[in-house]
Amino acid sequence: MEDKDKKEGILYIGIDLGTSRTSVAASNGVRETVWSYVGYPKDVVSRKLLKKDVLFGKEAVEKRLSVNLYRPFEEGIIKYKAAEDKGLTEADIEKHMSAAKDLVREALRLAKPRKDEYIYGVIGSPAQASFKNKEAIIASTKGVLDAVMVCSEPFAVAYGLELLEDTLVIDIGAGTVDLCRMHGTMPAEEDQLTLTTAGDWLDKQLMALFKKKAPNASISIHQVKDIKEKYAFVAETAEPIRVEFIESGLPTVYDITNEVREGCRMIVPPIVQAIHKLVSTFEPDFQVKLRENVLLGGGGSQIIGLGRVLEDAMQKMLGSGRVIQVDEPKYAGANGALKMAHDMPEQYWKKLG
Ligand SMILES: Nc1ncnc2c1ncn2[C@@H]1O[C@H](COP(=O)(O)OP(=O)(O)OP(=O)(O)O)[C@@H](O)[C@H]1O
Ligand SMILES: [Mg+2]
């Protein structure tokens, strides 16, 4: 496959294998996204009811009472933590790996490859994923892709937008916040940081605040996530946020404006510290350019007023700061990965048997 002419038979795809959402962008024009959930019917009754062996995304969550539900990458499993750190058994890890594989297979199905095409995929990983984590990500694509390359998620975002220098990318996902400074070459280890104070962590903080406000209400983490995605904000002023929680079987209305603000603001200090670290250790002559070009992406970047709050914090800590938002946070990672797939010479690819 060294010779370019033979590449006609290759479908390139970029996959953003997110903790909460998996998106694909393919060279045949397909753009698809699915929530990163995989469900397997619990028993013969649920199998009969659901009429399939595996469910994905929203459908898996909606049918969560009838399926064993997996979020294969939650809490960094596979992606950035050593499985041993999680106290998971071999069997648990095996199940998460096979759910990850099924999810990659589903992503690929959504990309609608032709049978006679080789499939070359670039997959995003957290900025500070270890070698072992990358190996696990590659393993999850075996039997699905013909060749694979793993690249850091924030780098993929920057590459897709052709912001290859003087840019600090911050990708606020569900499992991780990934930061990467771009200076015209492939980023090195010291150019990147991964924080775990991301969307899932925020859901837990919000849950604790809501529980404090409504101690007798039963609130699910899915409900908290829905509320966050609808109302998340960090600004001083806001329209009142009123929601219904179920208390002893009865819907009760609560005003949670202050709780939402307080919770969402919790993600700011770790990000500001990380920005400070990456800017202050950069070549002095380029520090101003870097802090004037902070690019915010990922689902968490949609928190209302976040850019402004980060700018204010940078102003205080570093003298100035300017934040720009990615236009298409849903596909920025997958689009960038696809672009890399197109550009990468043959020797960068790992061929899978
Ligand atoms: N409007 C919103 N305000 C705040 N958070 C939001 C909003 N919409 C989505 N999110 C959150 O963004 C996160 C998902 O973002 P994204 O799809 O970029 O993550 P991911 O790529 O799946 O995760 P990771 O990159 O960590 O693996 C979730 O935590 C989700 O709840
Ligand atoms: Mg992501």
C-alpha cells in the first residue's frame, strides 16, 4: 500500500472516542455521533423484548432497566487510568474492553464503509494517556480498523482548525479536560495537561449541591446531567432556574440558580491553574501570543459565561487573556482526526492484522 494510487480503496475516518459521546467523521462525508453507552439485555425476557443483542447510545440509556449498561470509558477506564488503580477485576476490565470494541464497531457502521475499502482511522486520546492506555485504545479497534493512529484529543481539535501555532487548546469533555499548547510542531509531553475535573466530575459536585438543597428528594445522576446541559452557567446574573424533584412521590419545585452557578464555577480554578502552568513555562517571547489565543472546545465549553470568567481569571493571574470558542464542539475532534488521517504518511500508521 506504499503507492498512492492504491489509496483509492481507503476510507479515512476520524473517531472521537469520548467518555460521553463518540463521534465519527469520514472521508465519504459522513458525520455521526452516538452517546458512549453500550447495553446488553439482562436475560431472555429482556432479549425477547428488545429484539437485539446490543443497544447503543440513547436507546441503551432509555432501556437501562432491561440491560446491563456500560460506559466503557467512564472514570478513565481504558483511556487514562491504569485499570489496577480502579480496583476492577479482570472480568470487569474484559467487559469494558468488549463494550469499547462494540462501540468502535458501531461508530464504524455509522460511517457506512463500502465492503471493498480499507479503513484507516485516527482516534483521539486524552492528552496525558499513557503508553498502556494507548495500547488499550488500539486494541479496542482490532478487527474493526485496518490501520490506526492515536493522537491527543486537543491536538486533533487544533489540527482540524489549522491552528498549529501560538494557540492554547482546552477541550472540556466528560472524563477529562485536556490542554495542549501548539507551537508549530507535534506537541511534546510538556506541552500537554490532563485534568479529571471535567463534566462527569461536575455532575457529582452538582448532585451534592442539589442534595443539600433538597435532602429528601430522589435525584438521579442522569437528571443532574440533563439539568446541567440545559442550564449550566457561571455568570453573576442569570434567569432563575426552577426544576422539579420528586419528594416522597410528589413533584416539588426548587430554585437551584445558586447551586448551578456555584457548582459550575468549581471547574474554573483547576483550568486556570493549568493555563498558568502551560503559559508561564513557555518561551517568554511567545507567552503573550499564547494567552491571547485560548481555544475552548468540548461539550463543557458550552457552560454559559465560561469564556468570560476564564478571561477575567487570566487577566488577574497573567496580565491578559483572550478566549475563543470552537464553532462546532460536537465534531471538532473527529473532524481534526479525519484531517490528520488524510495527511499522515504511510509510516505513521499502525497496521492491524
Ligand atoms: N450545555 C452544556 N453545558 C455544560 N456542559 C455540557 C453542555 N452540553 C454538554 N455538556 C457536557 O459536556 C460533556 C461532554 O462533552 P464531550 O462530548 O466533549 O465529552 P467527551 O468527548 O465524550 O469526553 P472526554 O473527551 O472526556 O472523553 C458532558 O459532561 C456533558 O454533560
Ligand atoms: Mg472529548
